[in-house]
Amino acid sequence: MSDDPECERSLGAPPDEQFLPVVSGKTGQRCRGSIAQGQLLLVAALIAVLCWGAWMTRAILDLRAAPARVAKVQLASLVGDYVRAEARGNASPDQIGPRTAQFMKVLDATIARHARGGQIILVSEAVVGGSVPDITADIAREVRLTLPAVQPASSLPGPGDATGQRRDAGDVEARMRDYLLHEGAPQ
């Protein structure tokens, strides 16, 4: 293999001594079978860079496959639908305030739950352009599942209605709007 007897002797050495470079005193040449420490570090660095590159590629592809993180909600529509349903309902004026406060609390908690899941929620009026998914229907469904259903008012007079007439739905809507604007607005 080699013309240098010291080099050949080092190749037959035990495994611990096999990777040490043997330098001939006369020529200053390295043995052909030994691996330099710098080469080992270079190979280790190359393996580390390849592993990091594979990990980053997987992370980027996972981000692309993730669902949209930005969504919009039509809050005015949700609150308006609730107010109209309450106006047509048979709840007494004393019940409307607490029920509206409960609705607002459940609505806020539902939106907060989506936000904690990593989604960025925008009010639909704040979205100027682009294709932002609308999750208003999902929010409305979750709120409806949490709250009791509004009972519609019957056309027959109720036991407390001495005149036999239904209360004016517009009056209830105005009182609910006033409650939301002044008393029950979340802080």
C-alpha cells in the first residue's frame, strides 16, 4: 500500500490509534489511511446542516397546509339578529336585560375561544379587500348551542296582558339597543 513502513505499521495498529496521523520524520507526509480531525468536523457540520434544512422544509410545508389564521365576523349582523329575535319573543322587559347580557358574554367567550386557538378575528367592516374567510355562521351556531332558544310571542293574549294586545316589537328593540349602548356594553 504505502512505501513508508511507519504508515503501514499504523494501519495495523489497534482501533484507538488508527485515526492518529502518522508523520514520517524524513518526508513529513501523512499516512493515506488516516482521517484528519478537520475532515470529521466538516462531515459533522454537513450532517447538521442537512438535518436543519430538512426540518425547516417540513416546518414551511406545515405552515402552508395550516388553515387560514385570519377570519372575519359580522358582529353587527349577529347582534342585530339577536335583537330582532328578542323583539319578537315573549320575554318580559325585566328578562331582556339579563338575557342580552348573557348573549353578549357568550358571544365574547365564543370569539375569544377562536382567538385562543390561534385565529386572528377581524370585524367584517375592518376588512377592506382580499379573501378572508367569514366565520359568522360558525360563531352564530356555537352561540345558539350555548344559549336557550328565544320563545316566539304567541298571537294570543298572555295571562299578564289585560288588554289582549301584544307589546310593540319596535319598543322592545329600542330598549335593547339602549341597554347595549349604555348599560350592557362590555368594558
